[in-house]
Amino acid sequence: MIRIGCHLSPSKGLLAMGRDALSIHANTFQFFLRNPRGSKAKPMDGQDAAALMALLQEKDMLPVVAHAPYTLNPCAAEARVQEFASLVMGDDLTRMGSFPGNLYNFHPGSHVGQGVEKGIEKTAALLNALLTADIPVTVLIETMSGQGSEIGGTFEQVRDILQRVDLSDKMGVCLDTCHVFAAGYDLVHDLEGILEDFDRLIGLSRLKALHVNDSLFPLGSHKDRHAPIGKGCIGFDALLALVNHPALTKLPMVLETPQDDLSGYAREIRLLRGEAVDNL
């Protein structure tokens, strides 16, 4: 069975979030450690975190993915913006000490006119400043759509960041289907070729998680707009082939599709597991 879940909110508590995942038959999930559009974070409840970890182990839901706030720009031009990214990511990685063996995903940032090479250099430098040998999680660079001045919109750019990180064993990649499709990687007609390119440039062993999203805009649009599964330009058949690809089935897969409530995610999980396909 594929390991699939969705993005969940820990607002009711960490253990409650794990129970929400079980209620929709998810066997992994993703969550934020703090406000995704800001910097505020509640104090970590160690007892609640331990209860969640016990549940995840009991139900074979590991690993799960924590996501950095969207407001971070690791390669910002302004020193204060880059310092904010350093402080928040550093605190997040400390918090991840409550979730050993899991994954922490972040967007590599926007160079805002400095140029791609400078952006790569700055993001790698930030990672080198933050990563230590005792961090108990794997940090993931998310593949991006190449929107505006984003870095990470090509496998080569992701590779170039990874190659500059000293503690490379602490690093991996999260491939977002909407992002790579928008960046020009044709998941519909060339999945095998894309995976071969990824393996050649980065290494499939580096691929640790997937964001499974349809795309509102067409191939190569460089627009990051997620669509529900089967309701976008990638389409259901291509996404079904992707989640069932032998090289990917053991990876945690996270739905970040626009939904009104958990029932929408429950339906997409069933669809991608090959259930209730006629209702698409």
C-alpha cells in the first residue's frame, strides 16, 4: 500500500493531528511547526509530541514531514530577511528533536535579483550554518516551479545546493508534482525520463518525499497553483502512475490540494489507492 496522507493542522494538538490522519486512512502526513505565514510558534508540548510519536510508531506512519513557513527566504538580499530565515529554521530544527527520524522540508528561496548562482550560494551557506551532526532529522529541499526569481526550479539547481552542503548526509529532496510540471518537467508523457534525469543529476537515494498535487496551469507555466487530483493539467492517470511507480511507492506522499475539509483528502487518498476511481 502506498504511503500517503495530506497536510494537517496541529491546532488541536499534536496527538489529535495524528488521530485526524487515521480518521481519513492516511498513513503519513505533513504539518507546520508554527504559523505558516508568520513566525510565531507555541511552546512545544513534550508530552503531546511523545504521544504523537508513540502513535506514529504503533500505526506504522513514519516518517512524517514538517514544513518550514512559507515566509522564509534563505537566500534573501536583505540581511534582516536572511537572519529571520536563519532564526526560524534554527528553532524549527531544535523542535524537530521531538520527532527523530522524520523529515523537515523547506523552500530554497528567491534570489530577488541577485542571480541564481548567488541564491544557491546563500541557501547552501545558511544550511551549513544550521546543520550539525546531532540533528536527528533529514532536511529536504523542495523542488520549485521557477516562478519569479525562485531557485530550485531545475534539478541542476537543487543539485548545486546539495553539493555545497558540508553535512550532505543530513539532506534530501522533496519532489512536488505541481512544481516540477510547472517548471517544464512533463510528468504526463515522460515520467521515466524525468526520474532518470533526477537519478543522474541528484540520485534517487536523495528523494525522500513527494508532494502530490495536480496543476491548475499547463506544462512550463512557471506558476505555482495546485489543483485537486484529476482536476488539473497533469490529470489523474499521470498522478496514479507516479504514485505507483516502483521507485516511489515507499516514499511518504503528501497531498497539498485545495480542499474544504478532511473528507476531500480522504476521497483523494482512496482514489490514488485505486479505490472509488469511478467517482472521479
